[in-house]
Amino acid sequence: MSKPLSDHDRRKQISVRGLAGTENISALKTDFNRHLHFTLVKDRNVATRRDYYFALAHTVREHLIGRWIRTQQHYYEKDPKRLYYISLEFYMGRTLQNTMVNLALENTCDEAMYQLGLDMEELEDMEEDAGLGNGGLGRLAACFLDSMASLGLAGYGYGIRYEFGIFNQKIVNGWQVEEADDWLRFGNPWEKARPEYMRPVQFYGRTEQTPDGVKWVDTQTVLALPYDTPVPGYRNNYVNTMRLWSAKAPCDFNLKDFNVGGYIQAVLDRNLAENISRVLYPNDNFFEGKELRLKQEYFVVSATLQDIIRRFKVSKFGSREIVRTDFSKLPDKVAIQLNDTHPAMAIPELMRVLVDEEQLEWDMAWDICVRTCAYTNHTVLPEALERWPVDLFAQLLPRHLEIVYEINRRHLERVAKMFPGDHDRLRRMSLIEEGGQKRINMAHMSIVGSHAVNGVARIHSDILKATLFKDFYEMEPTKFQNKTNGITPRRWLVMCNPGLAEVIAERIGEEFIRDLDQLQGLRNFVNDEAFIRDIAKVKQENKLKFAVHLEEHYKVKINPNSMFDIQVKRIHEYKRQLLNCLHIITYYNRIKKEPNKQWTPRTVMIGGKAAPGYHTAKMIIRLITAIGEVVNNDPVVGDRLKVIFLENYRVTLAERAIPAADLSQQISTAGTEASGTGNMKFMLNGALTIGTMDGANVEMAEEAGEENFFIFGMRVDDVDAMEKKGYNALEYYNRLPELKQAIDQIAGGFFSPKQHDLFKEIVNMLMNHDRFKVFADFEDYMKCQEKVNALYKNPKEWTKMVIQNIAGCGKFSSDRTITQYAREIWGMEPTMESLPAPDDL
């Protein structure tokens, strides 16, 4: 296969990458060589590719520093309201290229590296992904940071600097194997340690009553060391901060009571404290009630609140003098957004600080707390909801348990006043779940302690009000909002698909990058032959490039004219990768049955990680790889059907795969996927969607026009009705011959000839206890896939539909999402003004 045009000369012509002036190139080369000189140690005079990457990263970082300092100065002078986005996950991916895009440095750097005989893409490939997240929730936080900076909002991301992020996935003999993600092994050029802002965090101990109120005493201290990463806005000279905390043992840790011979052990035991920031919990949509996880949650919240209150008290740049002591003004200057319930400890912790340390009256403190905090819910799956055992709380955070009990007592008093005699409602709405082991319901605490609660797509927010949080909605309807998720068009279009960004910019200008609604202007070009041709050409180039990548990595020959049919997301029963498998098997069986028919060729790619403890998800991966082994080696099928499992799906692989996709699969059972954001990335990059009416798919179909969407399957009401009457898988198995054949093949060892019963658990689950009703949607899914095949055979009509989809993407920019959070929850106003560049000062 001829190598596609990915070289320097083609990139040079893309204007959205920024103009490269001769002086800029020359200055950049000088800076680069200076950094390279300091990167190289005395006894090593041959630079490696990694040395070149670090030199380039430090060169680009220099362009951030002046803007970063200037932005912080601007905030201190203007003293705006600040937003603190607290999340246990920030799935950032790589930073170098994104920084170049946002600073308009891409062409300058590219040309400078070229003149120095270096290949830009090779250097970019040296960077490790910052994989500090599991999937949607963590990647959403990263998109939000980009939008806050691009909208000139004083927003701070606060989280944990995990030493090990999401595991690297290897596929060995068809099975997932996990490998530790030692992403900091070679150092991280984008972070700056800030030991001067180190904060103590307390655990364990006991409470005692004193004349000055309750004191939390005899605690163990862990230090939180902050590392700051700059977050540049898109070409507006704002640079915000993501601050991640790392756990450090204090110098006297375990040494206070050491005896002779105990010194070495005491020093080794420092690891116990520092384990708090060691590793990201690798579960997506699943709650694992482990002590270490609760420690992580309190650690980030305690350190962050100390930082928030320090910053609230001082307001002059570079000064530590306390100028503000009136906490009634806190909600006017501070907004705290809780990304799911993981940071919900912020509520009792803020109460502890205000009542115990700042000596405020409870009612005053509670009013401040509620007006400051807001909570975003990300899931309705019961197994994902955080419910911490009371006895774990009592041991680890005894003062917080007392505060939670007091919050609950007052809360239930209010409920009883509003609904006298409704004891069942009191039980349902309590923060404490009784029966068996007492647990604290963190979602209930987050609702009660916040002034706003939001879901992440319209249908999800409606489901919250109607089911999960119905009692709370009836009590305080105005508290509940919707904020449909979005994605940043900088990373997910300009950076990962510059060819498409350029074709769009040629028609409607470059403003759409900051105002994605302008994509609507593409509707004027839906019948423009030249535009249709350009869009199709960019897609073909992206497919060729990805095909080369796949052939290098998987040794599978790809037909680049086949439909690239992609489902990439975490492996989970509710996301129904199994439904996709049933389509693949059925399509395979059809080709085998009539090998001489004109079948639409497909390359089906499925990728995603399974949580290490999630047995069913790991079996699903094994089934996908097993199907691939059979299909890809069947000469009758040839290149009309290929099945590839995309190993180690992560942000960087998404940036390659998504621009190459023709078909995006978004096939969760209606009512289970809160929003989805991968769905939006595919739509923006010129793929068509086959999907259920779930999550943001509903709004995507509305924006593109339902006639431009492949919708199938039960709606939420149908699923509810089926729940009531009972789902009977056997009925579908007996009625649908193609479904029966596929299941019999899986059960009979057709895909596992060496171990016939390998997939018996999957078959048993599908037949007898499938919560997500795969069979119920099979028939409609197959019919819908036939419509996809038919349209793909008509490239012009396919591309016109693609244009309608891209034109409908405006709503799904995270700039729109953040603008709504700012105005409707945080009480802040975005700006399209730029700050002066450092040189203009």
C-alpha cells in the first residue's frame, strides 16, 4: 500500500495550524538547541529521539509560562469568581500537540524541526499519555478544562497525580492482560511541583468536645504536594491551572514512637502514606468500597479546600497577607463543581472547616456550603453508586461521620415537615441506609449539600427526576438541571483531523473553532459537488493512514475501501459489545451462505479496556478476538469482512481511529448510557451513527435530523414496559433463526474449537439473566445495519448525510456546555476577549 500523504509538505499547507514566520522559526530553533544542550548530560553527546522530544516540549512550554503568569496576575487584579472543578479523574492524553494548536505554534514548530532534520510526528509519538482516567468522566473533565480556558473563565481543575494511571492493555492469546502504566518513568515536562503550597491532610484519630467546640485529635497526617500543569485556552492568551496532589509522608512519619532497630522499618513505612496517590482505581461505572479509595477521595477534597480557602482569604497577587475573613462572601467568589460523587466529601469537609476551624454557626455555614457546591451525576446504574460503610467512615474520618449525621438529622426534619407521616419517604431520602451494614449514600449527600444537581444529557436528566432522585426532585424541583455533555473541537477536530478542519475553514472561515454553531453554515454546501468530493477525500486519506497504522501493528491486511465500522469505549455489558458481536457473526454467516452476492465490505473494529476484576467484560474481549480468528482466516470471506480488536484503546488511539471511522456504534440499552461523548467525536469527524435512543444520541439525532441517523431498538418506555412484563430471551432465540444460529455457534465451540465450552457463561448470561436485553434489539439492529450497507454503496448520498451530521455538531462543543454551567450554575460570565500576549505587555 502506498504511504498516504502525512508528510511535512502537506501539513505545511494547512492554515488552521498557525502561520510560520521566518523570525519565529529561527527563534524557535535557537530555543530548541539551547534546551537540547541542557537536556544532554556531559558524558552523552549523541541525542536520542526522547532528548529531542523533551527539548521541543521545553521550548513550547516556554511560550506558555509568560501567559500563565500573566493570567494568574489578571485573576488576582480582577478578583473574579473562581470555579473549582474537583474530579478523581483527568484523562488528558498527550499535551505537546494540543499546546501547539492552542498557541498557533504548530506550523512554526513543524518547519523548525524539519529544518533541523527531525520529524515532528515521530517526536510527538515519544510522549506518554497522561491516562489519569477510566473513560468518559475523566475525558469530560479534560475537555471542560480546555473550554474554561478558551472562555476566559477562572477555572481550576483539582485532582490526584496518580503515579500509575489506567493500565496498559495487552492482548495475549486473545485475552486481556494488564500492565502497570509507569507514565512518569522519563519525567513529565508539563508539570511544575509547588512544594511551597504543600498541605497537611488528617486521617483516623477521634473527636473530643472542648469549650471551643469539637476538635479532631490524635490524627495521622499525610502531606499533599501539588503539581501544576498549564491549561492554555485557544489563541486567547489565557492559561489556567490543573493542580494535582501527590501524597508525601511527613518527615516524622512513624518516627515519633520508633525504638532501637525500628528506624529502618519506620522509613520504609512511609510508603503506606504515599500509597494514597499511587494508582488510579480502574473501574468504570462500578463502585468498589475499599479504604484506599475513600482515602483518595478525602485526600483530594481536604487539600483542595485548604487551597480554595487560602486563595479566598488573600486577594493581592503574590501576597500571603490575609485580607478577607467574611465567609458569607464565599459563594460570591467560589464555585465548587463535584464531578460525580467521588469528591462528595467536600460537603462535610467544608462544614468541618467552617464550623470547627472558622467558628461559624451551623446554619450560616450550611447556607454557604449549599450555595458554593454543585453536583453532576454521571450514571443511573445501581452498582456504580457510592455507598460507604458507616464503620469505615467512623474509623477513617470520625469527625466527618458526626457532621454527616447532623446534616442528615436536619435534612430529615425538613422532609418530615414537608411530608408529615410519610415514613417510607424518610427512609428513602435518608443519607444513611439502614438494614444490614449501615451505609452513607453519597449521591443523597451530594444532592442535599448542593444548590444545583445536573445530569449530562436531556434524557438522563429526565430519568434522574423520574426515578433515581424522584423524591428529591419533588421536594426541590428547581435544584435539578440538565447540562448535555460536549467535547472540545480543538483536540477532537483541529488537532486530530486537520484535513477536515481545513476543508471546513475553506468554506466558512476559522471562527467555528471557537463557535462550533457556525458549522450550521455547511448546510449550504450539502449539494456542492466540490465540497462533497473534498469531504470524501479527507475521509479516504484518514482511512489510508489508519490502515497503514493497523497493518504495522496487527499484521492484518485492511481493505481501505471497506466500511470502517468502529465501536470503541470501555467494555461493559450495558454498552452491548455483545450485540455488535451478534451482528458480525450473522453477517459472516450470510456471506458464507451466499458467497457470490455483492456484500458491502466491512472492517469491524472494537476496542476498549475491561476492569481487571470484571470477569464478564474480559470474556467479551475473548469472544471478540475469537470471532476475529475465525472470520479473518476464512478464504471464502476474503476482505469483505475483517474483525479487529483495537488493543490498548486510549486518548491517543482515539485521535487516530475516530477520524478514520465511517460508522460509529452507540448501541447501549435505552436508559443506561448517561450521555456518551465518543458518539459526539465520531459525528464531528464525519462518521455516521448507528445507535439507540439513549444518552446524547437523542439530541444528536435531533440536531442532524433523524433521517440522517441510523436509529434502532427499544426506547426507554419500551424497556420499562419489558421490565414490568418480564424479558424472555428464549422467545427471541426460538423466533429468530439467525440469532439462534449465532448463539449455537458461540455455545458449540465454533469460535473456540480447542475449548468448546469457553463461552458457556456468556451464553448462559444472554439466555437467562441479561439485564441489558441484547436479544430484544437484535432484529431491529440487523434491519438497521442493512440500511447502513445500502447507503454505503452510494458514496455520494453517504457523504451528503455525513455533511448534515457535521453541520449539526455545534451543540456538542464543550464550550456550549461550559457556558451553560457558568451562567446557570456557577454565576460566572464567559468572555471572548483575549488577554494581551506577553510580548504586548
